[in-house]
Amino acid sequence: MKKHPKELVEATAGAIMEHFIPKNKEENSFSFHFTIPPSSNYKANYQKDSKGIWILVGFEVDERL
């Protein structure tokens, strides 16, 4: 699996994160898996800050997918 630059992974996660925001307003964190073609899989982790804004707090390579 090719390892992509941090900026690309963060930009990709940021571009699609709105599709994964929990419907429950009480939730303070969420994560989701995504693929950068052709076959690099990642897991993004978000947390809500004190102003209610979702912040990417990290990502990891997901080799299980």
C-alpha cells in the first residue's frame, strides 16, 4: 500500500467528513474509514471542540480493509 502525504489524507478526510457527522447532537466524537485510490485505506478520527466544531484529531493507516 502506498503511503500518502499527511496533507492529502487530511484534505480527503475533510472533504468527506460531513457525510459521517453523527445525527445525535450529544455525540462528541466519530470516526470513519475511507480509501484513496487505488487501494490505500485510512481511518479518520474527529472530536467536537468547545464551540461545537468538528476537528480532525488524527488518522491512521487501515490495512484491514
